Amino acid sequence: MIKTHLAFGSVVLAALLWGCSTAPTPPVTAGLAYPEAPRGPVVDDYNGVKVADQYRWMEEIDSAETRAWVEAENKLTFSFLEAILGRDAIRKRLTELWDYERYSVPFVEGGRTFFTRNSGLQAQSVWYVLDAGGAEPRVLLDPNPLSKDGTIAVSTTSVSDDGQWLAYSLSTAGSDWQEWHVRDVATAKDTDDRLEWTKFTGAAWTKDGKGFFYGRFDQPPAGAERKATNYFQKLSYHRLGTPQSDDPIVYRRDDHKDWQFGPEITEDGRYLIINVRVGTDRRTMVFYRDLQQANAPVVELLNQFDAAYSFVENDGPVFFFRTDLDAPRGRLVAIDIRTPDRAAWRTLIPEGRDVLRGVSLVHDTFIASYLRDASNAVLLYEMDGKPLGEVKLPAIGSARGFDGKRTDAVTYYSFTNFSTPGTINRFDVATRTSTVFRQPRVNADLGAYETSQVFFTSKDGTRVPMFLTHRKGLKLDGRNPTLLYAYGGFDIPEMPSFSVSNLVWMEMGGVYALANLRGGGEYGEAWHQAGMLERKQKVFDDFIAAAEWLIANRYTSRDRLSIYGGSNGGLLIGAVLNQRPDLFGAAIPAVGVMDMLRFQKFTIGWAWTSEYGSSDDPRMFPILRAYSPLHNVKPAACYPPTLITTADHDDRVFPAHSFKYAATLQAAQGCADPILIRIETRAGHGAGRPTSKQINEATDRLAFLTNALRMPVPRF
């Protein structure tokens, strides 16, 4: 989310890699007695169609009945997982490989350089700052002492233009709710500033460093913080040293409860940019306010919700935007706010064959990040759009960063692929040269693996790409354990990236397959729209075609093919599992959107109706019902071994989705293959999860697969 071949050094099949017994893992299947889950009498009426919701009581996630069910399910699941031979060896190997130094992409404000570092097994990464002229970085913010279990994480940060203040938000137990604080960079001490009830917002500092703009919600009713819908976001301004109750509301739209506002400040400090969006719809609007004029009105510059607009920077009254208006693969335009009519817009970078995903302006040079068959390419342009050439990247993979100011001479970026941990590079814009700033070292032979990109044909004839990564010298005998992963939604591209979990999977002889399904952003907005709303079934068709291709080309077989996806990808796994239970040997749907008839009724779920539609719409109801994982489980069908995962503090995809789906699947299972649900405690949708929880979850995921696919007992 071409027949290009990536090679990563020589093959070294040393004892460091892995070893195994010749016998398959003895399966753990017998003696499963699923916890009792009473069925209730709730029936909903959707435009005259009656639909039963037998486990509606599970939506009360904090009730005694639901908590007892969760506890019983976890007891069953962990007793099953703990009996799998090789689980301890997998955990040990994951821990060994996870213990490597990792850095974020640095950025510079006020002459100071900011970045994060994790020494290896720290629960959360630590923020560092390198002062101008300083010889060594110093610790600015360490979130690890904030909680004993490492579940308080830094979520979002923003540094004032002079480098004096760090605004940062904290997330507790994986919640989307954020609490903002402000830290003096010079002393690394917090002020008394504290902001609550914020979600999905950054902080945009005014040029004088006296305060910042941010988005906030009203406080939800007590006890409904993780369930209540989130509407009526307001854009506020916080002045340092004042209580949040005094923060004035800068912009609100009570006539549009679903509008959300993302603030930015232009580099010259003159304009407040207000990015307006509705949920996850890629179409946006852009308003602005002149901060140099007292009581200046908010001007609706782009107010038609007709395309995606991403503000890049300004040159006085000329604003630069990346947009897909009349250009599904993206272009860069210049809009003079004095003459904003579309006839006066200038195209600086026209739409090309590749997808323009982002643009920054550094050293008076546009740095344009493209997607080229699901991998990054980075091109440079003068401010008038004249091409300056391409940034030479180390290999095919993913590059992110390239942020900075017009006056900056250098910028930083991270490069990664399936066999390259995130390497931080320093890029000199004037000389167009890259040098390695920080390069992680992983205790494994990364040169023993290779990646290829293939194309397969979906049901309707569409050509779809897929990455395949595995040990060199793989035999195409149809017996290789294979993990097929995909997402397929929300214009999000799936690209090559490094994963310790995937590396251990390959050390055990596994093939990792990443399919770039429609609905994602790999080929621009047309590719995205081809897999959304009434066309969502095409995403499932693509995934099924990927599985069939892997089997037909003898990478694997049905009983050796496992599938995995999270969030929208969890929905994907649930849907294809219902449609083709005969095609897969194991399935792991993670934090999935499983109830497509009620998802819009919880937390931020309403925001996804632009992608999925809503059961409240008579036209979309039958489409959603036709693939909703919860509503298409087949009684007495034989489902493959399935491990459903969720978290008790997931306030993005409400955990009742997975609760109800697990109970339904367990009641319907027509054979002895296990249907389990793993419910993480003090965790959310995934962001901010401490390292120990990531290792534990990866351990259980891989152990479950070794058991389900009858793999050899791993001995690393």
C-alpha cells in the first residue's frame, strides 16, 4: 500500500540466521471451549430491512458482563498461545533484533536541531536537541518515566520558530485523546500550560512565539470518553501562561458539525492557514486569515470541497498548493490571493506519469516526492517550475522527510525498504548530495534476502502490483509459508519498509507479500476511488487475486498461506475470510472495522463515511451489508485458524467491532480450527504502543502462524 529486482548483498546461510527441527510444529487445536456469549434480542430496521444485532451488549465495553467475557477470552487465547512450541524462541529472537538504535528525521528551528532516538528496547523514543554550536545532543523530553508500563507516549510536537518552546501532546494507553504541554527548550522544564480534549490536531506557533493555534472538542460526557462521537471541532488560540479556559475560539462552524480544522502558519508569519476537512475525505478546503491586520476576517480561498489541496508555502501573497484538481496524480499550482480566480492559477509542476504525494520548499527549491510503482522518487524544481533533476536514493524503497525553510541550505530524510532499517540522511540542496547522518545496525544478515515486484491480474482485468520478499534461493515448490499483507483504502499507499517482525518471519523460512490494492494511494486519486464506496468489493477481489497468484506461481499453497491486515486492513481480512474461507491457511484481522452497519456511531467512525458510505443511506445499506464481516459469517462453515486482535483502549476503531465479530465467528465455526481473540490491555489503535507490547504482540502473531501453518519449530 514492472519486474524490478532488488538484491541486498551476498547470501550467508550462517547459524546466526535460523535453524529448525525437521518435523512440523505439533498443532495446538484440541479442547477449545469458547466463553459463553449470550445472544440478545436487538433487531434494527434499515429502511424496512430487519437486521439482528445479537451481541449489542458488547458495545457497553466497560460493563461487568463485557469485562467478564473479555477476561475469559484472553484466558483461553493465552493458554492456547503459551502451549505453542517455539513461542519463547520467537520472543527471544524478536527481542534480540529489536534492540537496535533508531532515529527520527531531524528538523531545525531557531538554529537548534531536534530529533528522537531509541536506544533499542526503550518503551518510548526520547526527544533530543542539539543546540547551535553544541558538541553533543542533550535530552529534551523523555516520556519513559511518565508511566511504569511505558504506555504514555508523545504523540505530536511543534517547536516555536525561534526554537525556544516545545509544544507536545501526550497520549495515555493508546487513546486518540491528547493532552498538550509546553516545555522550555533551554531548561527542559515544563511550564504550567495544559490543554485537554484535543484530537487530530497539531499546534501552529505564531511568529512571535507567544502562543499557538490548535483544534479542540467539547469534553464528552463522563464515562463516554472512548465511545461518544466526536463532532464540532473548534479552532482555538492558546497564549502561553494563560489557562485553557481563556483560549479564544478563532474559528468555528456550528452549521457544519463534521468540519475539522488543521492550522498552519506561513513561514513569514503573516498568514494563518486553516485546512478544512470532513473526516477522512481527501477533498479539502483552505481558508486563511491575515495576522498582520487587527480583526481580519477569515477568507475562504478554496471553498468548494472539489479536490485535495495541501499548502506548501507562500511567497508574499502567492500561495503554493499541491492539488489533484484536474490532475488525479497531482500537480503544484501557484495562487495569488489578490487574484484568486482559477483562470489566474499557474501550474508550476504539471501532472506526470508518477503520483505527486508531497512538496516542500527548502533553499528556494521545490522538493517533490513522487510514487513510482509504490516506491519513492524525489525530484527538484526551481521556484518557477524548471526541473533540476532527481535526488539519488540508495535503492528502491521509501524516503520521507525533506522538510525545512526557504533559507535552509540542508534538509534531512529517512530511507528504508524491506531489508534496510530507517537510515537518516543529510541532503545538501545546493550541491544535491546526500550523506549518511545516522545508520542503524541490526544483528542479522540483511544481505541474505531479496525483493521483487510482480504484477497480477484482478477479477476485472486490472493490473495490480505486489512486493515479494524472502531468502535468496527460494524454491518455488508450493510449500513456502507465506504471509500476505494489504490495506487497500483511504488513499494510503503501502510501500517498502523495514520490520523486525517480518525479518524474523523470513528467518523462519517465510515469504512476505505486500499487495498494493485499489483503494490505496499508489497510483493517485483514480486508484483510490476505484476501491471505495460502492466499488469496495474490487479491493477484496484484488486481494483474492493476489492470493491465487501466489498459489498458482508455486510460492505457496492454500494450507501454507496466511493473511494479515489492520484497521481498514482488518476489515479486508474479515471480508475475504467470509468470501473465500477455502483459500487461506490462517488469518489475523487486527483492530478491524467489522460492523459496517454501525461503525459511524462511535468516536470518529462517522469520518469514514466518505470512504465507505453509511447504512443510513438507502443506496449504500445493501452494499455495506453485502460485505460487512460481522453480517456475512456463514454458519457451520469451516474457517481457517483465526487470531483476531484488538485493544481495550482503542477509541478509533471501537473494540466492540472485534468483540462482536469474534463471538459470531466462534458460534459459527464448523470445524476444529481455532477462532481466538487477543485483547491487549492499556493499548489503543496502535500508535504509541511501547516496545514491549509490540514485541509481545509480534511474538503471539508469529507463534500462532507457526502452529496454524504446521511450520517447523523455530530454533534461532
